[in-house]
Amino acid sequence: MKSSSMVRILGQSHSLLNQFMAEIRDADIQQDSLRFRYNLERIGEIFAYEISKELAYEQEEVVTSLGIANVPVLTHYPVLATILRAGLPFHQGFLKFFDRSANAFISAYRMAHKDGSFSMSIEYASSTPIDGKVLIICDTMMASGSSMVYTYKELLTRGKPAHVHLATILASMEGLNQLKKSLPKKNVTIWVGDVDDELTAQLFLVPGLGDAGDLAYGEKD
Amino acid sequence: MKSSSMVRILGQSHSLLNQFMAEIRDADIQQDSLRFRYNLERIGEIFAYEISKELAYEQEEVVTSLGIANVPVLTHYPVLATILRAGLPFHQGFLKFFDRSANAFISAYRMAHKDGSFSMSIEYASSTPIDGKVLIICDTMMASGSSMVYTYKELLTRGKPAHVHLATILASMEGLNQLKKSLPKKNVTIWVGDVDDELTAQLFLVPGLGDAGDLAYGEKD
Amino acid sequence: MKSSSMVRILGQSHSLLNQFMAEIRDADIQQDSLRFRYNLERIGEIFAYEISKELAYEQEEVVTSLGIANVPVLTHYPVLATILRAGLPFHQGFLKFFDRSANAFISAYRMAHKDGSFSMSIEYASSTPIDGKVLIICDTMMASGSSMVYTYKELLTRGKPAHVHLATILASMEGLNQLKKSLPKKNVTIWVGDVDDELTAQLFLVPGLGDAGDLAYGEKD
Amino acid sequence: MKSSSMVRILGQSHSLLNQFMAEIRDADIQQDSLRFRYNLERIGEIFAYEISKELAYEQEEVVTSLGIANVPVLTHYPVLATILRAGLPFHQGFLKFFDRSANAFISAYRMAHKDGSFSMSIEYASSTPIDGKVLIICDTMMASGSSMVYTYKELLTRGKPAHVHLATILASMEGLNQLKKSLPKKNVTIWVGDVDDELTAQLFLVPGLGDAGDLAYGEKD
């Protein structure tokens, strides 16, 4: 697919990111949940680093043991938001790199109705102030895109960030299109590792990787 | 204080645990949120290790490159439950050691009423099956003990674990007494790092360490 | 075997240490060198923690955000020495727990002579001062014990430590006996994870785990 | 400075790398040796990731739980070589990302002569085979460049790698020029974080960061 100006597909040019994404898809390798979570963390670090190339820096005088270095440092740390529970290991990677960031945790619940429609509601939301901040919302996978859009909208009722980066490792084409349609073009950037063409009626990406939450933390009761 | 049979206070005999607990209390050192979270993780590893001494092991024949070793391994991995959001780094430490465990995440909401009483409700609960399992519920701090008791009861509506270990780094004496009073003596063990005598009306431990969630993840909006 | 007063065999009472030791022996699991190194690190953390129970602590007044806590902290951090290259991941685990420690790296070369005898020499030695310090020398495996004894003696030419802890995950019975014979009884403690009965003429432990250096870092040219 | 075709100066375009490099220079922040080593590791991960963009990939069919994904993976893992002891935390970062790589550890000794000249010799060298491999040699700092050149030459006596990447976080201009002069233009790429103009007679970079080995592992005896 062609990247629009607001979408960056990081897996399109080759790097270790592709290796880590191949491993989280691999039905054998993902049996080791430690390596699965570790891959999500490493991917989070890579996303954090790539997004950091678009943040603001200022020159700072750093006193070394032998002199003064005039070097660029981050002007502000972004706020790191994630969606429970599948987003936690990916978020952990972001936090390993943006270690001075404040954070937000959101759980969005999707309720299916008898007529085939559905509605979303927030179960849990704990957020640091986002007004005027650069906000990164990260989730491991994006199926229909509705969780991401809903979380974006919920967080924006709490303040007006300077810029929002939405980051997901694996997106469906349908979800990506939904995001591009639902979100403003301005002050929003979408970061994706890889895009899968198919989305099943049960909202599974194909070929996908299965259920990221279950693979990281065990099946639900 | 004297340990009752169901309570283990790990900080009573000296070890690196005391060093790490001193660091998370220290108002200067805790300004580095990376080190703060890292200390919670290391403490989680130590609790995991100490609790692991009371789990069941079985002999297994392991094929090495040079022969066969008959060695003890864990019979079952425990389920690791934690309370959002402050419990996450402590839980992360448990998961680093019990890397094959399945997990549960709970958010318990405490609502104060006009008459000074309060009630609890669950906002978010995502749990793996716990029936017949050893269950570890970990939270960084325990003030009144009501979150821990409520989480325990909520999880036990979902299944009947073989044994429950409740783990908290810093407890108030009041909270610890509450736990001992509210929970069954049988099949329950309480693990505490250190106990503080004072609990303020606003449910802060004194000397305590402040708000563990804010220190790990930033102040809430 | 019976522990003498100077020897602690940590695997004798069951804990997660046994699980991790089983994994590093397992010819299948050890194919994942990331997990192999990670297991060595976790074992290093456990050894560090157990050894820390025998170190000296002093009461310190820590200023919290809400008061003053009188808590025990390490009086001094031990010096962490290791033997290249196989000792590095084990040492990494020690350093993760004793994060304020200074360190020493030693490479001891074993040269076989035609008559079947051998001699040892130091290739590389980089050490922080050890005089008056508690010194921990860690190596992943101990075959004949000669590297450990030689490293101990080399380091003691550089200063007189207050106490020396020698730590190895897997020892041969022969190596352990050699250590007990060659080292002073006073101010020396030997820490072992597990002991294997057999030692081949090529100095491999049986059942052992193979070559720890190769498994962690790849075969040598 | 202008990059020649064989030199990549990663700090020239802004990213989190600049933040981490500022922290390792900062005389206050570097007092926390845990954070100092952690910054070197994170920088190692960033270098590994950037270098990985120039490695070879091949399409692989990965079987997911729901289908087959045709994705790029690394054709071969590079060999990771480092120079003792200061290079170890930087190497650790490389190994966290290239977790399936084999490794080499080298210690090069610099001996000063009375006439002001000096000669180099190898104290310790433990290397996996490098013939036909992509080889990465990483060292935290590069002063005169002689250790890096000597290590490069020593390793090339052992085999002929397909390509060599030389990576250093902080280089002096003099060292960088020495490297460009001494190494072949073909099949060699030099990766640098930042370049300092001044190099003292005692081979300290100014403003530099001090002695990376001492900061990571403690002063030598």
C-alpha cells in the first residue's frame, strides 16, 4: 500500500523490526511467552525510537568531567498511553526508552448488540494530564480500529494534546482505513509495523498472530 | 511485631530487599522513576523467589548434551494477579521470574460516601482461570487492606484456587490486621516487605513512600 | 552430600533456582541462547540475593515524602569479580542486584603440558581495589576448580579482602573438593547451585550442561 | 563535519539517541552507574537497529495460528565483537537486539615506550568464526583509534568477513580520521554517535564523558 502523509509503515523498509514481527507471528516461537513479550517490548523500543525522530529537541549545556558539551536533548517527554491488557508489553518497550514519561492506561469495552451493531464504553481509565503534551497511544494490534478511535476520543475529552501518535504493531487494512477516516489529518500521525489484508467477522487479522493478550498473559476465564 | 503463622515479613531478616525498600522510600532516589520502577521489579523478583520456596516441585529427567539429569522443577506455575495501576511494576518482577505463568489484572474502585463509609467495586477484571491453581495477588502497597480483600473475594467468585499468596511490599499495621481478620487462615499466606505503624485518614502510610502509582507512572489528571 | 560449614548448596532446598537450573541443562531449551543467558542472569540475581543475607547492614534514616523511616541498608557493596567469557551472564545477574558494586574481570588460561600436567596463567585482569572489601568471585561452572582457585589467588595478590564468596552454578564434586582443600576455611564461603558427580578427562561435567561459554556466546574459532 | 560515504554519524539527526548520549556525558547523571550502563545498552540497541537496516533479508513463510505470512527475516545474524572492558555494556545492547548472534571478546593492550611511541598487543581474544560473516566491532569510545584498528586487524587474521561495521558512541575527530585512513574503503562502514574535536595527550576526549570503563565498572586498582 502507499503511505499517506499521516501514516508511517515501519516494516516497509527492512530492519530488525521485521525479524521481531516475524517471531511474534510464528505459531511455534510464540509458545515461549517470555520471548513473545520480549519481542513486543523490543518492537516498542523501535517504535519509540522512530517516533522520537519527529519530536522537538533543544540544545543543552551538559557539564562533563572534562568540559562542557552543547548537545540536543528532548524538549518534552511524550505521554505514553496504552490499552489494556494486550498493549502492556508494547507499552513497556516505549517506557524503557521514554523512561521519564508519564503514562495513561485505558480499558475500552466492546459490547455487541443483538442487531449486529456494537457500542464501546470505558471500563478503566487512569491518565496523567495530556493538555499541550505530545501523546502516544500504543496498542499491540488493531482490528476494526474502534478501540483505538474510542480511546483517542476518550483521552481528548480530558485535554488537548499538541500532537497524537497512534502506534500499532499489526493492523488490518480495514482498521487502518477506519483510523484514517475517523481521525483529524492535523496533529495526528499513525505508526504501523505491518498491515494484514484480511479481517474475520470475529475481528481476527489473517494471517495475523492470534490473540496478543492471551499469548502474553494467558487465556481468559 | 510477631509473625503469625500465616504472615511472612521478608524485611525482618536483612538482605538486598532492605536496600531496595530503602531506595523506594527515599524522596530523592524515587525522583528517578526508571530506578523506582526497577526497584519494584527487583523486589517482585525477590518475593517471587521467596514464595517459590513454598511451591510444589517434582523430579524430572532432563536430557543434557552429555547425559540425563534428574532434577526438581515446578509442578505448576502459579497465576499472577495484580491490582492496577500501582501493582504493575511489582507484577512485572514476578513475571520475570515466573515467566510461564498466566495472569490476572484487576482494578478495584473505592467510592467514599457522605456518611464516611465507602464501598468498593470492580472497574476492570481480566483473569485467566484460577480454579485449582496457586494464586499470587500482588500489590505494591496496602493501606486499609480493603482493595486487597475485595480483589481476593472478586477473584474467588471465579474459581477456587488451591492456595492464595497475598504479596505487598509495604503494608500498614492496620491493613495487615484487616487482612488477617478478613481472610481464611487456611490456604492463605500473606507476604509483606515492611510494616508501617501509621495510616493517615487519607490512607497514606507514614513514613511510607508516597503514592506508588504516581511515582511509577506520573500524576493523574 | 553433606554441606560443610563453608559450603552452601542452594539447590538442595527447592525454589525457582531449580527450575532455572533445569532449563540451562536442557539440551532443547538451551538452543535459545537468549533464554540461556537470561536464565544465567536470573540465577545470578538469586545467588546475589542469598549472599546478601550474609552481608553487613546498618540503620539509616531515610527521608520519605511523609516522614522519616529508619531502615537497614547495605553497609558496603561487595566487589563482583568474574571469569571470562562464560562467567559474564552470571555476573550480569549479580550486577543487576548489586548495581552499585565495582567489578573485576579475569581471564585465566590453562595450558596443558606434554606430560599430562598443566599450568595456569592470567591473560587479562582488570580489577577494582579489593583491599578490605567483601569480594564475590562468580563463574558459571566449575570443573576441576583450578580456574577458580587460580583466580582467587591472583586477586589476593592485589589486596586482602575482608571476606570472599566463591559462587558457581554447577560444580563437579571433584572441583568442589579441590576448592575446599585449596582455600582457607576462614573468611571464605563457597556457594553452589548443584553438584554433578562425574567429571570427564576433558573436564566436562556429567550430566552437566555442555559448554556454557559456547551456549551463551557461540562456538569459538 | 561532512560524512564521507563510509561514515554514518547517527547523532546528526535528532532522536532519543541524543538524549541518551547527553545523559552519559552528564557528570551528575553518570554517578548512577546503573543508569550509565543502561544508557550504553539502549544506545547499543539503537546502533544495532540502525545497522540492521543495511543487512540482508529474505522472505520467509511463517505459519501463524490463522494462516501463512510471507515476511522478511534476517538472512544471517552478524557476529558481535567488543573490546574489554568498556565495550561490554554497549555490546550487551547489541546482543539484546541481535539475540541469536555469536560473539567475540577482545582485549587490546597499549604499551607506551620511553621514546613516546607505543605498541599494541592482544591480551585476550575469544572469537567465534568470522569467515564470510558480517562482523560488527563495537566499543564505547574511540580516542586515537588505535585499539579499534588493532582489533580489526587481529580479527581479520582469523578470517575474511563479508563486511565489517565498526561502531563507537563517542569518537574523537582524530580517531575518526585515523580509522578512515587505516581501514579499507570497501566492505567497511563506520558508525559513530557523536564526534568530539579535542583529544588530550592522555587520550581523553574533550568534552567527552570521562573513563567509560570506570563509570560502568568502577575504578581500577
